[in-house]
Amino acid sequence: MAYVIGVDVGGTFTDAVLDGGDGTVVAGKAPSTPPDYSTGVIDVLGVLAEQLGQPLDEMLANTHHIAHGTTSSLNALVMNQVPDIGFITTKGHRDSIYIMNVEGRYLGRSSEELQDPIGQSKSHGLIRKRHALEVTERVDRDGRIIVSLDEDEVRSAVRALVADGITAIAVSLLFSFRNPAHEQRIREIAHEIDPDMFVAISSEVSPRIREFARNATTIMSTQVGPGLRDYLGELESKLRDHKLTGPLLVMQSNGGAIAAAEAPGNAISTVGSVLTGGVVGAVQLGQQLGHSNIIATDAGGTTFLAGLIVDGDPVRSSSTVINHHPINVPTLEVHAIGSGGGAIAWIDAGGNLQIGPHSAQAVPGPACYGNGGIEPTNTDANLVLGIIPERGLLGGRRALDLDLAREAIRVRIAEPLGLSIEDAAAAIYEVQNAQTGDLLRKTVVEAGHDPRDFIVYAFGGSGPAHCGRYAQEIGVMNVVVPLGQVASAFSAYGLASSDIVLAKEMSDPAALPLDPARVESNFAALESQVRDMLDRQGLHFASIEIEREIDMRYTMQLAEVATPVPRGAITAEMLADAENVFEQRYAGLYGKDSGFREAGVQAITYRVRGTGVLPFSPVLPELEEASMTDASVALTGVRKVCLGVRNGYADTSIYDYSKLRAGHVLRGPAVIEVPTTTVVVPDDTTGTIDRLGNLHLAADQA
């Protein structure tokens, strides 16, 4: 038997899902173990092995591969916990990363920040100025070398960085995306001086036009590359010691995995890798359930995430923003706020109750964990409200202390607001639902869609406790909670479901109409690179799928739209069709008649995405059919639960998920207890179990 395992390392918990290939699917959860997250990975794999009734070594010896997603790269960048690195660029262009092309003054800022320019923090330099060095060279916009590289200056720069203790260098030269020769030579010289030096060059990390974004992307990739290399090396060593012979794969932000050995070289591609796992899993499950328009929501211990699937495909973006810097990373578009189960409740200067973005994380955790935490969190509120059972989480393996939860809420929230502890806990629950609903509204409506055309998928350790309410906040009346043991570890299920996805891109700006031969040449070069990378993964693929696209824009605009180009020989007619598709997509994004063809259309960046389809795709096992729809066989009792300020505490039916069968129907208010999560069925809502064990929530129509 060949197992496939997905492992999702979050800020609070590490989740894992194993697919046995024979309908066996098991999930596990263990506390994350910062700063050495590899320990938590081994712990959660041990949980899986225990459920299978096997020693860990035996399970891993029978594992085809492990797909791993981690927030470590993203967290390191967001919190600026990265080592000093060097930066080498073309003479006269060092200050690009400090000037920030003006973009750094508005990218990633809220509307309130934009209206307060004096109060904005401007200290966003990525590296120390003494580590940003210039060398003489020049390549023009067509890739012609007009000033040769001064190799003596390069040697002096590298030696100065080595003498200052630098062990990693980012290289980004002007127009290197058209001709990488000088960057490649700088890397060779750096390795001549210090063979162990980590060197990333922009022509490989981000071969796109626009100097500032390319510089920032290359620098950030270099900042996290060595740490990712060391972490994956340590983890892989531990896995080999436990008899894993199959490959370790690392999830990328584009929704596909890459071999661990390849990941550090383009470490920026792994930023946000965990964020995309749930979206990939939602695509897989949506295919099984016949859902094509899905809002995928993942509420874990630290964050609340939302991604969009339209007509069966996840919404993608060609870039993202980190700490006000534009990052050239093809990614599944996922929105996030700090509103997970461990999000801290607090009162602002105006006396308003706020939730997050700060989190109690795994250590010390919510107050009810008893690990020294004194700040009240969503988890503490849910315990006080009766949503979470007093026996604790993880089937009782994570004990909780109700008295500590009540005390934290009393001191920090209830007394300052003049509320009872119970009302304060209910207020935390209501605010959590409202702000997650706001994020969903932003995700769907601002993308030009009507939420009523979608169904919500809710997963993560804390998501199922809130999903019925935050879906109703945006007018979505139907929710699916993927159970069958995977609700709280659904992102890990997505990782186990992922294929190898690799992308290569290059900028070659030109006005339309394009020369078909030029387009054919660009795509051929990129496809060759993608296929070479797929060959290096060391895996057997059931098939290889190639997709092509061009980022297009109206002349003199900055807004580029990724436009698909079908397979086959490039013709003038095909390119004319692509231009029409661009205009349709532009209108869909920015409004009817917002385009202006008379300005002309430009092709900016070419992209080829190759998917190596793995011969494994986890499928949830089917449940036994219930003999009757009445779910009372799974009823374990009744307890006082508060599901909102207006209703207060009411007798609420408690169900054991393990006793539910396909076809069972239950009415809210109710709570369904799963070993790794808790599901709230609000009042005026019907819950139905399908053949795969998923819970479908349908709110009564007004």
C-alpha cells in the first residue's frame, strides 16, 4: 500500500491527512513546536500512525510522498525575522529599493492609513544600506550588452559582504530579464570567493519588467531561502531516519508542489503555501460534489483565510504584497485576517471590542490552555459559551480550563465594558462572525461576483463553529463542512491532493498585433524550461498539462490581466482571439465599457504553467446509509449553549459525529462534536450528512 500524506504547519497546530489509496483517509492534529517546527511534523505523523495501528517507521516506509505546507517563510518576512543579506545591482540603481517606486507608500495600506500620510511608517527598507552595493554594467531594453560587467568591482563587492558576515546575496541587474549573462557571471564569481554563499539572481527568481518589484522579490526570496533550506534539510533528515523513502514535496503559493531540494532556490514561491492548501482541497471536493462556485474559508488557530473558486477554477493572481512591497509570485488569490481561534480579544482606545490580528499562537495559547496565557481569545469565548465541550479539544487530549477562560474575559473585556462574563463572550463571538463576514464580502463582491451564486466551504479547527453565521452575513444560505475526519485538517487534505505545478515567465513588452513567430519563440523557451524542471522532480506523472498565458494591458495603464492562450501553433487569428478575451476579462474586473481599445493593447509578460499530475488523488470514503433520517441515534445529550446575544443560553442538542450516517438530518440549534473541531448548526438551519460524510447546512429562506 502506498500512502500519500499532506502536512500543514500552522502557527498554532500542525495538521496532517493520510490517504491510503483504498478509501482509507485519516487525519491528525498536534501542537506546532516553534522554533523547530519539524518536531511538530514528526509528532503529527505519529498521530496518523497511531490511528492506523502501525509504528511510525512502518507507515513512512509505505508512503509514496509527503506534501508539506508551511507558514515559516511568510511569517519570517511579515515579522521581519530574517538574516542580513547582501544586494548587488547596476551602478546608479541601488536606491530603487529604498525609494520604493512610490508604490511602497500605498501598497498594502488600509483606507485609513492612506488618509494619514504623516502617520505612516516609512521604515520599510528591506536591507541595510551598507549591504546594498553597485557594480558597473549595462544591458539595454533589448538585451544588448552596452557596458561590460566590471568583474573586479564584483569581486570587491563580494569580498566586502563576506567580510561583514554575509552568507546570502541577492543579485538584480537592470534589464536582466532580457539578458541574464551578467547576473549569472556574478553568481559564478561569488561562488569562486565563497563556495557556500547562497546566491539568488532575479533572472531566475523573477524575470519580469519593473525594477522595484523584481528587486524586492529577489531580495525577499534570498532572505528566506537559507532558512528554508536548513529547515527542510533537518526535516528530511528526520523523515529518512524514520524510514521515509519517497520524496518530500513543498507546497507553493500557485497551488502546486515542488520537490524540497528545488524549493530554496526560489523560496519566495513557497510564501503562503499553507494558505492555498484549503483552496486546492475545495477544488477537489467541489468536483466530487458538483459545486463549481465556492468560497473556501479556513479558520485555524491564528488566521481566517478566504479563497474563491469560479467555474471550477481557483482565482489566481500574478503578484502579492508583503510589508508594502510588490512581490512577483504567481499565486492562488487568498485573503487573510488574524481572526482564528487564538485571535486575541481587546478593547481599543475608543472603547470598541476588537478581535485580532494578534494571536496567542501555540505558546502560550489561549488562557484556557493553562500555559500562562492571560489574554482572552475566540477559543476562550467559545468555551464559556458552551460551544466547545469542557473536556477539551482533540477528543480530550488538549485539556481546557473553563475558570481560566472566564477570568481572562472578566478582566480584559467584561469589566471594562460593564458586561457579564457571558455577555462579553457572546460579544466576542458576534464580532468574530461580523469581521469574517466582512472579509468574505470583500473577497467576493470586490471581485465582481454575487455571493448568492456561491456555496461556502468551511474548515479549519475553528471555522465550523462560526460558518453558519458568517455565511449568512453575506447572504449565502448553504454551507458545506467537509468532515469524514478532515474538517479541521482540510488544508492538509488539499496538500495531499496537490499535483506538481511549476511556472516560468518572462517579460517581452510589445504592442499588439504581435508577431506570431515571436510569441511562439517565447512560449517554446518557457515550455522547455518547465519540462526540464518537471524532469528534475524525480516523480512519475500520470500526465503533464501545459497552460499558456500573456499578461496584457491597455497602453499607458498599469493594470495587467492574465489572458489565456490555447495550445497549438500560434497564429494571428489566435492572438486576435486572445485580445478579445483580454477585453472581456478586463470588463469583468473593472466594469462594462471600462476598456478603451483605441488606446491600444500591449503584451507584457509571458507565462507557461506545467502541471505534473500525480497518480494519486485522495477521495473521501463513503459512509454507510442511515436506516432513517432521524439523527437521534447520534444524540449524546443536551447542554446550555449561547449562539448569540439575542438568544442567550438555551438547551442545545449535542451530537457525536462518529455516529452520524449518510442521510441523517438534524435541526438547529445544535452542536456536532468531532475529535478535532466543533460544528455549530444555528437555529433555523437544517443539517444533512451526505454520502462522503460532509455536513450540508441550509438556512431557512426568509
